[in-house]
Amino acid sequence: MSAEVRAGDVVHVTGAASVQFVSRPIVARVIRVRDDLVTYHGWCWIDVYQLDARGEAVERRTIFVRPDGLRIQRDPGQVVGVRRASPSTSRGVNR
């Protein structure tokens, strides 16, 4: 893997990471990398919160991806299409 995905990362998941996201890419915050599930070499299962356009968590998902295909953003406020809500207005799922 060229970059290691870790809990707290915000990732842009496109077709480069998995064919299921070719036509509907998502932005998500990583909860954890599932090292308890057996996968093919170069692939992994990750638990994520899918984010809306405001950066709010809208759905919890477990997805199967190639980490090399993820665009990892260590600073969530810099992800294209996602604005980070100010702490005083944050609502929704725990982060």
C-alpha cells in the first residue's frame, strides 16, 4: 500500500478504490480498518461514516476497498465538496 488508511481519516472513495463507487463516489470518515476479516492481497474492509456535503455523518457503512485507490485527507476541512461544520453547530453521529 502506498498510503495507510487509519481511523479518523476522511477519504474520497471512487472507482479507483472499488468498482461499486464508479458512478456514485462518496466521502467518508474512517472508523476503523477491519483486520479481523480475511481479504485479497491489496484490499481491505473498513468501517466508515458516509459524509454529506456539509461534512456531517449520514450513514454508517462497512466497505471493501483498495486502500491505494482512496484519496486520503488527513485534514477533513480540505476535502473537495465537504465543509467541516463548526464545533458549535455539529450534530449527528459521534466522531
